[in-house]
Amino acid sequence: METRFFSAFLFCSLFLVNLGFVSGPTGIPEGISKSINEGNCKELAGFFNNNIELLILDNEDVYSKSQAELIMKDFFNKYPPKEFVILHEGGREASRYAIGSFVSEKGVFRVYFLLQRLDETFVIHQMRIEPDDED
């Protein structure tokens, strides 16, 4: 009986993590990776803070959530995603970070994002997309 309960609990937990309802081991919402991997700027913007520091290639500024969504839409249009994987993640109670690799037919980019706790959830406070010099 205990084994069945534990198996059901584990299955439900993994299912919720994969859908993005529950955070991964260090608190990075799975929906962030999914939205970047799919080039879904609208879903990604749902994780943005009301104001976000955004550095994409050589353009850096602080933008509203809606401005940042348009900038990401432009980036995804210019560089349609083939693959995005998180290479490293970590953090503490109030903040988390992740470093990932974004692959497009037009290049490979290093993606950094910093999340901060806002009430009971984490939001992206800062995001950087830079050419990956390791190519």
C-alpha cells in the first residue's frame, strides 16, 4: 500500500513539474525553459517581473513586461529556436539563477536569467542573451 501511494505521489509530482506548475529542484520554473525552447514570447513574458533588465546582443535597458515581450518576439523571429537547455542553475531562498544554451540555425547563444521571489513565486528580474564564444 505504501509503495503504491509513494509511486502515485512521485508520478503526480513529476507530472506537475513537467507542466510548469511546480518548480524544479532549485526553484527554476520549468515553463521558462519550455517557452524559450518553443520561442513562445507570450508564455515567457508571463514569468517576467513588471520591469525587467534585458540585455539582448548589444542592447541593454530596463523595460516593462510588455516591452520586453515585444523585444523577445523580435529576437525569436530573427533567431528561431532549435534547442534550449539549462546548463547550470542555483540560488538561495530569495533568488535563483540559470545559465543555458540557446541554439538557432543562425547561431548559438548563452542565456542567463536571474529570478527573484515576489510573494510566493519567482519572476525573471534580469535576462541576458549573448553570442556563445565557445563555438
